[in-house]
Amino acid sequence: MNNIRSEDFTFPHLNPLLRMVVLFFAVFFILHFAYQAASGTVVEKIIIDTATVRPSAFFINLLNSNEHVFAHGHRLISPYVRLSILNGCEGTESLFLIMAAIMAFKAPWRHKLVGLAWGVLIIYLANQVRIVALYFALRHDRGLFSALHGYIAPILIIAIGCLFYLLWIQWSLQKTQA
């Protein structure tokens, strides 16, 4: 009887680039599928309402206390603006991209854990900046809001994720060679 080894799940028979691509898509799909399965559950409420909307309200009020923004479920509400943060606006796709990329890269687990911790933090903070910018754009310039929401902010978050990923790869390779 053949024993299943843990390395069998890393597709050792594939060339390294194909292995990386397969693992990337597998991890991304699993994360995305799991999050979609959590739609409408307490998990989604924690991610959107608690971890995304509440900190955004805090940062907006920190920048301008005259805004009087408060978090109500998935909404940022002020006397001037009501902004809904829905599934897809909370930054999970970008988080899943960086997580899948790090997990797919052949590196020691310790390096992957460091990359995951920093990558999640960086993407999370970039998304918080995006939401705060969207709030102020909606308040002051709806045309800018449309451009920020549709093109500028998503591209910037992906660029930040790519830059971090390249820096993390360089760091991991240097640490591995040392």
C-alpha cells in the first residue's frame, strides 16, 4: 500500500513555474470559495462591519473630527455621506491574492509566515486608506469618487501588493542563501 507523503501535495513532478501557478490558483480558489461560503454569516459581519467599517470611521474622524462619522453595520454614516462597504469592497480579494502568491512561492515556512503577516497588514492598511479616500471623495467630488472606486484605488492596491511580493521574494531568497 502506498503511503501519502506531505510533499505529494506540493506537486513535485511539475516544473517549478507550473507548480507555482497551480498552487497559486488552488490557494486563491480555496480562500475565495471559503469566504463566499461565509457570505451572510458572522464571519462576513466580522470582516466587513468590525474589521473594515469601524476602523475606517475611526480614521476618518481622526483626520477630521467635524465629519462625525459612525459605523452602522456595513455603512459609514455622517451628516454628509453614507457609504456602504459591501462584500467585495472590504479588500479580501487583494488579501487572497497576496496570500496565494506567498503560499505558492517555494520558501521556508518561517519565511511564508513572515510574508503572510506583513502582506496581510500592508494590504489591510492600503484598503483602509482606500476607504477613507473614497469617503472624502464622495463627500467633496463624486467624479473623483467614481475614478477612485473603479480604477485608481484597485490598481494602487494591486501595485502595492506586487511591490511587497517582490520585496518579500528578495528578502526570502537572501535569508535562504545566508
